Amino acid sequence: MFDFKREPRNLRCFLCGSNDLNIADLGKKLIDSSNFYNQNEKPPRFSYQLTVCRKCNHVEIKSSNPCWLSTRKHTFITYNEPSDYFPLIANLIRSIDIDFSDASIHAFSYKDFNLVDYLCEEIGISSVRKGDHAQTSDLWLPTIDTQGKMSEPIALKNFLGEIELNNKRHTIVLLSRFFDHASNIQLIKTMINLTSKSVHLIFDINDYQKLFYSSTLEYLWNERRNLFVKQEIEQLVKQLGTRCLAFAYESQTTSPTIFGLISNLVTNQVEVSPNNDFKFPKPNVIEHLELLRDKWAKILPLGSKLGIIGASHKGISLAQFVLSDNVLYSLHDDKEVLMGKTPPVDPPLGFHKFSDFDFSDYSHISITTTKTIATKIVPKVRASGFNGKILNFDCQILN
Ligand SMILES: [Zn+2]
């Protein structure tokens, strides 16, 4: 059993190592947002902080949970990933001059499976490995030998073993939503350094630079640890002596995305400025969080009753990071897999299904689902007789 208390807290910037950080406390004893547990279990709790480096502006969520990759706590939780830019990724792979009949394609997590299928058909690669190495965050805890020496997690050893055993000349690895969940620099370096062995990495990540200046904070949750912007990824890649092509993608259906290719065979090397000169506009994410906390505090006078509809990470983040401790709220979700589980937050008014719930004595409802689902929920809530305020995660009125 890992002794979490022995793990020293690292309050230095993940990227530049500076300890000059702006810090917002997110909570001292939080349960990971995907940890819907059984009633008789005692789930681990961790402290979380949102930090912005004053030196290089890197944004992080720091946690006392020592796992190297905060994927999810249980495999019954799954997340949908965007797919509308798959054709662009196929073009990106075609841009490297390799013999695709002597190449294999590997998924890193279940999130890559749809893209693997698409690329196999589009590019004609027949050697395919669809393993879910991301699995759950517990498999990404560092291992400790009998002398107490820490080494890499089992999940990383398994993944590297698969790449090592590959007998094709080229290896294409898909790393959907990897970089922001990685909380250990050795893990990121190990992945990027694979490119020296004819490995080509395809990645995607939220476009955080765009999100920092948007009107929402719903991208904040405790499994996203390093909120990399495009230049930071390009810079990391360059420092490790390889090459990267990264592009911003605007989608109508998903949040803005950065995707790209990391490979020694990238022909069009991206020029990035050296570390000391690199600055992007200061992210205002801490100020934004403080404003959002104030907004919710003002809109919920004493005695308000709030129903939070949607128990995925947004609903949990709202309860954990934004609402003050004395808010009377309940949490609602109709997902079958969550039935009978205890949520990672402790709603004073309980955890219930949404359908058939009587909200008539509630004053406020927050819908934290996607916009498309929210537009279907609003009329149902109104039809049930609820006549209070309906809001989204960002405390904006939904009609
Ligand atoms: Zn920094």
C-alpha cells in the first residue's frame, strides 16, 4: 500500500521549476472526481491547488495524489472524445514519408480506439494494437521496492514493453488526451523520447490558451493536471531534440482542440523561442475562479436549495471547487453505472436520479451536462413545475 503522506509536495512549476507561483486552494481533502465508490469503502483524499507560474505562466492543478497519469479511478467511468478532426490527423500522418505497410499503429487508451479504426481504414495499416494502457490512475502510482526506492508505474512498463516487442519498422502511437493528464515530467519525457526509435506520436489536448480567455471554467477538474498551451508542448519537444507539428482546431461540437504529430521525420520543423524568452499572455484563470465563486455565492442566498444535474466531472468540480461549504445542494444523474454508488462529493441533499425527481421546493438548478443535453433537460425541469433559476456551470442563466 502506498503511503501518501510520505510523498513530498512539489510546489514548483512543472515546466520551469520556479517556486514563484500564484496559488488558489481547491480543497484539502478531495476525493478524485471519477471516484464513485461503494458505501463501505473509505476512498483516499488528496489536496488540490490551482497554480499559475509567475515566471513562465504555466497553469497546473497540483495534487498530493502521486499517480503519474490521472486517468480515472474506475473503468466503469468512460469519457467521450471529439472525432470531427480525424481526417486532419490522417493527413498529418500521411505527411511523414514512411512505408505504411511496414508500420504498426498502437492505442494508448480506450479513448484512441475510434481513431485507430479510422486511421487503419484511411491509411491502410494492418498491424494494430488496441490496448487500454491508460486504464485507471491506481496503475499509474509509482512502484516501490523493498528498500523503499520508487520506480516507474506498472502501466508504463507494460506500454513500453508493447512498443519494444513491435517488429515493424515504424510505430505510430495515438495519445489522445494524454498531456494534460500526465503529472510526472519523466512520463512525458519517456513518451517524447520514444521518437528516437522510429516512433511517431499523435496527440490531442484541449486548447487551453483559448479556454483561459473564454467565458467558461468548466474545463477545470482534478484529473487534468497540466494545462499545456501549444507553445509549451512545442518547446518540450524541441528541448528533447525532436520535432513537432501542432495545429489548433475549432469545432462546433467540442471544446477547442490542439492536435499534432511528434516525430523525427517531421519535415517542416516548427521554430519556437528559447525557454527564457517564451511568454504567452498571463492566464487569468485564478481571477476567473475567484469571480465565479463570488457569482455563485451572490446568486444563492442563505436557505437556497440547488439541484446539480450531471454528475460527470463538471458537476463534481462545481461542488468541489466553486460552491462554498454551506450550500444546500443535491446531485443528480441517470447513468446506470452510477446507481448505488457514493459520489466523490457529499451533497447535503443527497445523490439521486434526475428523472422523476421533484424539484418543486428547489430555488435553483444547475445543469452541468453538454449544451445539447441541457437544451433537452430545461423543458423537462420546467414541465415538472420548477420555477426557479436554471444556470450552467458558469452561473449563466439557461432558458
Ligand atoms: Zn514556470
